Amino acid sequence: MSASPDTVARMVEVRGLVQGVFFRDSTRRLAVDAGITGWVGNEPDGSVRALLEGPRPRVEELVAWMREGPRDAVVEDVQVSDAEVTGRSRFEVR
């Protein structure tokens, strides 16, 4: 994906019961469907961290979804920060 003025990147950290509930796979599926690139992964402290890069409205929609997560998740806290747009070409689970 080529970066346009409307392309943004966000680093998202989600805390709570977010591992073992298909959070990463659900995030990957939604990101790919929305044309968002980046990655999502489990952290040793039990959180999930993601880098989302793509059109601002789609990234913001995915961030909003991550505040709830999949059905069995219990999201307690979400931290979102701006990240550098790098022009990634795919979305991966780490």
C-alpha cells in the first residue's frame, strides 16, 4: 500500500483477558478485510499489542473494535499512540 495523506499508523496496547480468546486472529481477519497492514502479537505480560497502518477511518474503526474485542475477551484498558507510517504491505500475527 502506498502511503497517502490519509494514511495513519497507530500502536495499540490492549490489557485484560485478551490472550487465548482469538483476539489476534480476529484482529488479523478484520485488518485484512479493511485493507489495514501491520501486525498483532501477544506480549509476555498478558497484553496484546498491534501496529495498524492504513486509511484513517478504517484504522479508527479497528481501534474502536479493539476496545471491545472478540466475544470472550474482557478488555480492561486500551492505550493508543501515533506511530510512523512505513508503507507495510501485509498484516501478520506475531
